[in-house]
Amino acid sequence: MKSKEPQPKILVFSTNSISDPGIDLAGSAHMHYSTEVQIIPLPCSSGVKPSWIVHAIKQGFDGVFIAGCGGDCSFLADCTPRTSALIKKAQDLMKENDISPKRLKMSGICSVCADNFVAHMNNFQKDLSKLEEK
Amino acid sequence: MATGRKIGVFICHCGGNISDYVDVKAVAAAVANEPGVVVSKNHMFTCSDAAQQEMIDDIEGLELDGLVIASCSPKLHMFTFRDMAERGGINKYQYVHVNLREQCSWAHTNDKVGATEKGIALVRAGIAKASLSVPLTALRVDTIPKVLVIGAGISGLRGALALSDMGLSVFIAEKEKEAGGTVKNWGRMAPDDQHGSAIVKSLLDEVKMRENIMLYTDAEMIEKSGYIGDFKVTLRVGGKEAVQLQVGAMLIATGFDSYEPQEGEFGFGLDGVVTLPQFRDFADHQEGELTYNGKPVKNVVFVYCVGSRQKKSEACPEPNQYCSRYCCNAGTHMAVCLEDRPGDLNQYHLYRDIRTYGHNETIYEEARTRGAVFMRYPDAEAPTVANTADGLVVTVKDKLMGGEEVEIQADLVVLITGMVPKKNPTLMNLLKLPISKDGFLNELHIKLRPVETVIDGVFLAGAAQSPKTMAESVGASLAAVSKAGGLLMKGYVDLEPLIARVDTDKCLWCDECLKACPYGAIEKINFGEKEVAFVVKSLCKGEGACVPICPHDALDIEGYTDQQITAMIDACSKEVVTA
């Protein structure tokens, strides 16, 4: 039994030391976002394999959100350009698999970016809903 | 599907923090038949000693080789449960922590059905990961036996000396041109009447004598990189000179700012209305009868809770809702100090509640018995201060006299202001430490990890964390010192072995990983007939930048392997059917 109208399902790749605590903070503050948001934590957004993104969409997720470390990455000063390069690669792979590249989003979520994360989830769900209507 | 694994799954109620919003029994039941799961149970508090012992009994009795606990954020209890797994005889890297509180129950307090379904999916992903876990051994690296203390107030100075006592080298960075912090100019302080200025002076004298402490004043952090055990920091000293430091840990002793009342708040801005710090600035340096602007003071009114325990209103859109803790103690102690002076001074203390906890209660009692008058004003009807032809008049409703209105003529009105977070945007931007609702720096866990932060190796020392008395600040600072000392005295830190590994069957040596690795952790070696990549374990940081770069899918990060992540995606995308 579903609690509400079906909502777009989002898989979030978070990062252990930066964006995951930011997402935790949203919960600690009881900020609500959709229960259709699932989170898999990783060490760093530079390590996301494009194949995981395509696999997630094929398995039924409507979108994948990479909550990157942004400029705060404790590993790589150039984490953002590296992650951006991965996004490019992933988008190419998505196109090859007839998946709209709009189903992938990336943003730096810092360890205190709780509001930011919740806003991203709400907006991404809206964008994904529009994608379904087309 | 037979996995050949024996996995135990334990779902925590966290009192009601999880179970009020997630049907934890339904979660345990839903995953009981997942491949490899041999036991699936609930505990009221998985972190309690009793629950841990029961889980260890299950590990031993059922010969578990994998463990999943769904509870709070891994930031709180991952290490607790890793240690428990080891005590039970499972390799601690075969334990998987599922974040069912911060990332499920607390984020979805409005949707129990949805939160329960999400919880099931999260736990399934955890089980999938545990099913593919392998035993690993921690990696040991050397730490830099030096500490950077940020802030040279009483907490920073005392902390620096304690670190120095341990034989660690200390750098202190103070933003102001003069070290000593807020209390350096203050006189008698609660509870033991020592002068703030004397305490600061003795600490500073001692700091200057230590060969292993370097104090930088007029210094600001401009860069920070590195990680626990090995931070690299750049300070700008005297507005220009850049000093590079390499330290193993940092103490944040940046202290607080005093609340600055708005114009007109309790008459602030009128001549004769001052804050407690402003009052101390002149009164602490006077001998004999109290005077203000050269005139003797006969009647002084103290107003408590200024800038503390505020309610949101039009005039106060961003209230400080917290109690500043130190102010009642400071106010009642000041009453005793004034009673000690010659002359017939009348003092009136207008308060909401007196919170002189612990030993400070005796100071409050002394103030009352020696003649200071205390009047309790109602929360919603604060005293008003007006300038009349006869001078300042304070009007207050005395709650304990049935709300009777009392007018007091005052030569001086002292607003007992609370503490507010220190404004330090550049530093906060560099440190990226979480901030609480009140705007102070947030600890990792208020009870269990009270001076640690989400950034490993960075510790909170004093009132930067929350309003504290001097004794409490120093206590917190010394707690931070013992955490930093415990970390650095060992000389090494055990780093997680969650680093890159090479599949030598797949690797065809193309040097892409070598180019991608900023740490020089990849080398080329001969392996049988061919050349393959080799990971230097002490250099690899495990961030995984090499993984998606490899054209042959030959690289994985331990604990986050391609197989594991793919299985987690499969597990958490599976349809959840609940009754």
C-alpha cells in the first residue's frame, strides 16, 4: 500500500565526510523530503561509476542525484571538475541507453547544507515529474 | 538464492526516535527472508550494553559472518558497532551500518508508511552490501605530533599548556592583536573570586616560557587542507606574512561574543544603561565606592536574561532561544562584589528565573542575605527603562507580589547580556563545521562525543560550542586536549583499509589510474607475464578517483566495490510490499 500519489524515485550518492553529514542535518532538523529518496554513501563523488547511474535508472529509479563534496572535498582539490567529467561520461552513457541525461543531477552539498539538500530533492522531483508527462 | 552467508540484522527503536516514525517490527519482518539472513530482530537501544551483549551472543551462537545494524547515523555509532562486531568475533569491516534515523525516521516524521517502506529498502541495501563483504585489516599511518589551537582566550591558552605538557608542539593562532580573550581585563569572577586578568596573565606568562608553544597574534587562517593526523594550514599573520603549518589536530577555542542589545532594548542607548561587560570595564578597575562618570552610584538595577531565552516577535525576528548559563552566576556574583564595597549602595536584581546551578547557589544565597533585592518579573512582561526628569526609572511587575508594579529610580541600569556565537565567517568557511540551531559549533554527539566534530581531528574547546562558564570552557578545552593527545601521542592513526584494489585478471596496464591518482599511490609492477597496476596502501586515500577512470573495470574500493554498489542498487530498488 502506497502512502501517497506515486512520486519520482531518486537515488542519491552521498559522500561520507561531506554531503552525508549535510543530509543527516536535514533529518536532525526534521526537515521533510520525499521517502522516495534513497541514499547510498560513498567515500567521494569522484568515485561514482557511470555504469551505476545507468543501472539505477534501469532498475526503476527515476533519477540519480550526486551529492558531491564540492569545494570541501578532503581528498581532492579538484574534486568538482573530476566529478563533472564523470557526469559528462555518464550522460553520454545514458544517451546510448536511451535515457534522458536530465535524469542525472549533481550538486555540491556541504556538511551544513541541509536546506540546500531538501530544496534539491524537491526541485529534482518536480523536474522528473515533468519528464514523465512528456 | 543461497549466498552461503550468515547475516544478522538488528533494527533499533532508538527509544522512539526511530520507532515513532518507522514501523521497526515490520522492517525486521520484511527483511527476515532476504538471502543470507539468519536472524532479524529489534532492540529498544542497539547501543545499550545489554543489547550489545545479546547481539554478541547471536554472533557467537549463530556463527554469523556478517552484521547489519539499522540505527542512528554512522557518525554516531558505526565505531561502537564495529568494535562490538570484533568482540563477537566478526571482522569489523563485515559490519554494515544503516542510517535509519537521520536519513529516514527523522526526515519523514510526517509519513510512517512511506518511511517504513524506505527503511525496508535501506536495510535491504545494507544486507546486500554485507553479503559481499570481506574481512579487512586497518592501515596504520604516522601522525604529526603538533596541534593548532585557534583562539588565545582562557580555553585556548589552558588547552595549549596541557598539550605542551604532553610533549606535543602547539601553535596558537589569535585573531586579535592581543592574546587573552574576553576575560583578560575582568576583575573578580565567579565562583572563587580570582581575577580574570590575573588568570590570563599567569597562563600567558607560562605559555611564553614554553619552548614548544608558538603564539601568533593578529593571525587569521586563510587555507586549510589535509586530514586527521596531517593537516596543512596557512595563517596570515600581521595582515601580510603567510605562515605554513603542518599539524595532526586542531582545537577550536574561538569563544563567544557578548549580546549587543538593540537601541532602546531595556533603555539601551540611554546614558546610564550599560551591559554587564561594559559595567565590568569600569567597575572592575574602581576601588572604594562605585561611581559612574565621576558621580557616586546609590541605586543600581540589574536586568537578567537580556538577549537570552527570547521569543520570536516582530521586534525580534531571530530570537536567541537558549539560556546563556553563565549570566545568573555572573550577576549574583557581581551582587556579592558590590556588597563588599564601602558605601550604602542599593541593588535590585530583576530576573525571570535564577539558574545558579551547583555550587553557585551559595553565591546567590550570599547575595540575598547580604541585602541585594531580587524581584521576579513575568516572562511576557519585561521591565521597562525610561529617562525622566528625575533620571532613569525602571518599572517592573513583581510576580511574587501578585504582579504589583514597582518603580525604581536608578543611577545605573546594568543589562546582564548573554553569549552569542562568535562571528568569524572566513574561519567557518574554511573549517566547514556544522552549526547548531543556536548558531554555535556543533559537537558530534552531545553526550557521547561532546568535543568531537564531523571533521576527524578537529575538536571543540570552550564557548565556541555553546554558552559556558569559565570553568566549563576550560573543562571542555581539556576534554578536547585529551582527545587530541590520545590521537597524537600514539604516533599513528589506524586508517580504514577501505582503499583501492586491482583485479589483476582485468588490468592491462594503460596508466590511466596512475594519471588519475593525486597521491602517487599507483605503481606499475610485473605480474606473471604481464604488467599491472599496484596500489601502495599507505598512500592510497580510498576516495576512488581511479575507479571510474579505469577503461577495463579493474579497480574497486574495498567496501564500495562495483559488485557491492550494484547489489545495493538492486536491493533498494526492489518493490516493497507492506500490509
